[in-house]
Amino acid sequence: MFVKYINYYFLILFSLVPLTLILGSTVSLINILLIDISFLFLIFYLRDFSFFKNRSFQYLLVFYIYLIFNTLISEDQLIGISRNLGFIRIIIFFVAVNYFFRKETFSQNVLFFWIVTIFIVSIDVYIESFTGKNILGFESPFRERIVSFFKDEPIVGGYLNAFYLILIGFLHSKFGEKKKNIILLFSIIILLSILLTGERSNSIKAILGIFLFYIFFREYLIKYKIYLTIGGLLILISIIFSSDYLKLRYFHQMKRLVLDDKVYFDQYKSGYEVFKEYQFFGVGNKNYRIVSCSKFKEEANKWIDIIGKPSDVFGQDGYEADFFIKNYVKYRCNTHPHQIFFELLAEHGIFGSIILLYLIYKLILSNLLFRYQDLNYIQIGCGIYIVLIFLPLIPGGSFFTDYSITIFAINLAIFYASNSKFNIFLTTKKDKINN
């Protein structure tokens, strides 16, 4: 009876994970902490610590130990502590997912609930794109940008992107050939909703993601994969050209960003400038904003002296300057460089970047490359999503924010938990998987 209630308790908590991300970082954090703390009590009660022998778990421990080291060498150690120490919750969450998702019935119930959540959000995107309001009647504060249930944050495309490959993989694993066409329709519905958000980076990742997924899909012949690719591209192009706003977002603004303003390239350059001064260890996690903004102000003040600009050229929050200064200082003041490799170089240097990328390679890429025949479709979906996070030059959010790292942890955990040959409670470091 005790076990039954425990399973129900964790079933509810895991099922609510996508919903809590919508409700905000605080709600999501509370849910993750409830999972972690409850699981720690359970694991100590059962005295099952077999996962300590698993090499993938050991890689994650090395990851955390490195973050503690990164805190010690950060420019501002208090900020480093606030960002790094709490990441232990991600490792515990990873272990908890592996423990409960090894039970097929449990994982299926959770993932079916996730499908309902993601499908509702996707449908809401369509409603907002046609009516200007979401299901609850709220309007987007970003003119034609769609926010769905995320209020004032245009991140719904990234949110859908984080889950849809997991769920498509699960549906294929569960129903196989029987529901293949229905699953394909579900894939298209989710993909087009991501496209409708106007989030360019996430749209690119979503298109590449679904393309790679069906390339790996064994049940489709090559000719059908070609047909799907061509048909999918034609549908995407027709959708974009049916909307003036989408044409603006995907063509005109893309051209302006890349060829004219080069906004993102300026941010990348700023990340590189910080890296050049802190090459080996970087400035520390979450410290990029401190260093870049302080140096931005220093250089801007020099230009003020030269060109005679008034001292109030900076905005109220100190992060804005006039057009001239923005274009002539080499540092661009922002919270992060908006590209994962420049973020890693600026905040972790060569040493930290090599460690982190090596760990990612050992955890995901090496398994995708060398154990393809042993992977299931859920794993393939998770693996593709994680690999696409590291696409070069594609702008994105900061990797180490609570939101981003939670999404990463979800995909990483399910990648391992969904296959008995990878699940850390069912394998040890002696297993060939990890060698």
C-alpha cells in the first residue's frame, strides 16, 4: 500500500513538470525540489545506492564538482554561488527520473499527461495567431509575437521545442506502425505552431530536429523520407508567405540582423572580448553580465569624453547608450552573449569549456553515434534536442538559467531512463554502454 501511494505521489509531481514551467520559474523550482527531497527520503529509506556505480552518474558528479570550482574562481563569488550550488538538484532529478521511469506503466502515464499539456499549448498558439488573444483572453504585449500562456515572455516556441521530440518518439515507440500517420499529423501540428510563434532560432531547431528524427526513423523507406522532406518544406514556405508578420520575422528581419545591424554578431563579439581577457578559466558562471557591462560603461565614458556626449547618455538601468556608443565600443552589455559557445568561452574559458563539452559528448553524443541500434525513438528525440542546443552561430538563451538547465535535465534524464540498457539503476560502470 505504501509503495502504491508513493508511486501516485511521484506520478503527480512528474506529470506536472511541463505545466509548472508555464507557471513560472518559482513554481517549477518548487516542483523539482519536491521531487528531489522526496526522492532522497525514499532512496535513504530503501538504501538503494547502486546508481553511484554508474559511469554516467559519475560524469554528472564531475560536472557539479567543476561548477563548484568555477564558483571559487568567479569574478563575483556570491553570484557564482547563487548560480552553481543549486545545480545539485538537477543531478538528483536525473537520478529520480531514472528510478521511476524504468517502470513502463509509470513513464507512459507521465508522458501521456505531457502530451495533453503540450497539445493544449500548441492549440493555444493557433488560437492566439488568429484571434490575437490566448484561450484565457490575454493579449500579447509584443504586438504580433505570440506568448500563449507565458504572459510577457515570447518563449512558447522554445517550450514546445523542448518536449515535442520526446513525445513524438514516445508515440512511435508505443504505437509503431498502427498510428504512424496520426503521429505524423501530430508532429506537423506541433511543428507549425512553433513556426507561428515567429521565434527564428527555435523554428530552425524544430525543423532540423524533426528532419533528423525521421531520417533516423527506421520504418520509413528512403523515398518516403525524401517525400516528407520536400512536402514539409513546401508547407513551411506556404505558411510563412501566408502571413506578412511571418515574412517580416523570417526573411526581412533575418536579413537585417545578419547583414545590416549584425546585433547577434556584436553580442558574440562581446563574449569573445571577455574570453580574450579571461582565456583559461573564464569570468565565472553568470559573471559575463558584470564584466561586459562594467567594461561597456568604461569604454562608453571614454567616447563621451571624446565626442562630448552628455553624462546621462546611459539609461535609467545603466544598460543603454546612444547609437554611436553602441556601435563603437567593443563590449556589448547584456546578460549573456546569446550563443552557447561564446557563453562557455566567456564564463568558463578554455579549461571549463573543454570539460563541459567533453562531458556532454560522453553523456549523449558518443551514445548516439556508437549505439544507434540500441536506441529507442524516445532516446533519439531527446538526443537530437540536446545536440541541437549546441548548434554553432544559432542564437539562444543562456544555458545555465534555471529554465534552460531544467529543460536540458529533462531531456538528458529521459534519454537514459527510457531504455533498460542505459538506465542508471539497471547498469553499472562495467557495462559496455559507457566504455
